Amino acid sequence: MATAHKNTCVSGAGGASAPEPTPRPARGSDGDVPSPENLLREYNELRARFQRTTNALGSAAHDLKTPLSILNGYVEVLHSEKLGPLNDRQREVLRDMQSSGKRLQQFIQDFLTYSALETGGLRMQFEHGNINECLSEVCRLWSNHFQEKGLALYFLANDKLPAFPFDSPKLERVISNLLENAFKFTPPGGTVWLHAEPHMWDRRAAAVPSTAERRRQNLSHPNSVKVSVSDTGPGIPAEFHLEVFDDFFRLPGTESQEGMGLGLAIARRLVQGMGGKIWVESDPGVGCKFSFLVPYKPVPDKPVTAAASKGKNR
Ligand SMILES: Nc1ncnc2c1ncn2[C@@H]1O[C@H](COP(=O)(O)OP(=O)(O)OP(=O)(O)O)[C@@H](O)[C@H]1O
Ligand SMILES: [Mg+2]
């Protein structure tokens, strides 16, 4: 069976100095059996070390952000020919610089979000609104890319969806990460659908209803929205349906594609921060369908942390 690959998270960025000592093995006084106290101490040491590394990563990413956006701004000015005409070769070089700059900006943004999620610095900001507007905005931003690659992207606003409180920028981020994957992994000529519909999420209902009652409620009392992104790409084998949401996870054979394996992990945490859940269904060779649920009633505002949310999706 193929083995999964995870990128290695490089520590020590952003001014982190000498490598920290590896915590001593958690052995008990009899020399063999680790005591609960030792295990707990070791866990806390590792956790603190991980937090420091994540903070360093976040501050390095933050320091890179401003100079990079200045560089990108100058490249854009040059490319617009406001400072003088360009020949074809110069235009081509600047176009490459522009797309590399954007890619780097996206990486940095991913690290910042990851670091904020890890350290609990990201809070949800729910505002009453129409989710259709949020979905069509993300579609609009992606439509040119899809067209250029020869991919069809379909989205039809669903007027059955009520207005409810949600965090629009974070929801856009989740959908954008899913569309980015569909775009990246679906070969030209393929099709991608973005779809949203009202949904009755049983676990969210106050009492467990009977099957007949549930069927009736499904139609009349939805308590959440279900958003799906489906594609006609290579799909994902069943044994990786949980792992794809882990940090730095990439399927074997997809390492040549750009990316760090963070997009789905970030999406998972954001969805969980909204009180929802995310999953994938797929038949390899036929495509895949990523779906997530967001309840109409948001969870009380609390920081979204990796530690708090890890594994809850499962
Ligand atoms: N639509 C898809 N079709 C096929 N494989 C997918 C799809 N979406 C995700 N995957 C697999 O899951 C892995 C993890 O996805 P994820 O979005 O977390 O990372 P990435 O796209 O590789 O990098 P990043 O999102 O950080 O740029 C991908 O590398 C790919 O192997
Ligand atoms: Mg991705």
C-alpha cells in the first residue's frame, strides 16, 4: 500500500536561536514504566516548545508580509507600463514575477492563519447576512483562473437559504481553499460545482427524533447550511479521507503540485470554529466532493485553537 507523505515543519524561523534540548524520556522511578506525572510533564514541555516554534513561524511570516507587498506593488506598477514602455521579454518576466509574488503572499497568509489558529489568536466574528453573496463572491474571484485552465465552474445561488449570522471572510477562506484544490487537481476539460443547501443536522437538534419525524424535519426545519465543492479530478482513496485534513499532509504522488498540505487543515479548523464539521466523499478516478456544515446558530465566541479542535471532526 502506498504511504502518505507529510512535509516537515521547519522550526527555528524568525530569530529562534539554538536548538532546544529534547525532553528527557518519561521514565518512572523503577527505570522502565513512565509515571503519569512524567508523561504529563513531557507533554507540557513538548506543547510549550511547539507553541514557541509556531510563534516564531508566525512572526517570521508577519515580517515578510510588508516588504513582499511593497515588492509586489512595484512589480505591478512596472507591469502597467506607467513608468515606461516594456518589450515582450520584459513583460513576460514581470508576469512571472507577479505570479510568484502572489504565490508567496498566499504561503505567508497560510502560515499566519496556521500560527494564529495554533496559538488561539483567531476569533470568529459572526454577522447576519446572506451566504449566497459570500459564495458568489468567491466564485467570481476564481472564475478567470478556471476559465484559463479550461475548467467549468458552476454555482447557482440557492434562494431557500435564510439569512443567518456567519463569519464571511473565514467562510470565504474555507470555500476558496476547497476551490483552489479542485482547480489544482482537476485536469483541463473537467467540471467543478459549488453548491449550498439548507440541511437538518441531527446532532444539533434538541431531542433525537424518530426516523419519520426526522424525514419530516429534514424538509421543514433545517438548522444548518451544507456547502459542497465537487470536482471531476482524480479523487482521493478512502484510506486518506481523514488524513487529508491533517497538517502538512499531501497524498502520495501529488508532491510535484504546488502547496504545503495546509489548506484543508486550515479549512477544518475554521469550520470547527464555526461549530461545524467538514468531510470528503470520493470514488478514486471519478472525482471528489468536499462538504461542510455550518449551523445557523453560531457557537459562543471562543478562540479557535488546534488543541481544542483536533480530532473533533472525526
Ligand atoms: N480536490 C482534490 N482532488 C484530489 N486530491 C485532493 C483534492 N483536494 C485535496 N487533495 C489531496 O489532499 C492533500 C491536502 O490538501 P491541502 O489543501 O491541505 O494541501 P495542498 O493543496 O497540497 O497545499 P496548500 O493547500 O497548503 O497549498 C493535497 O495535497 C492532495 O493530495
Ligand atoms: Mg490546498
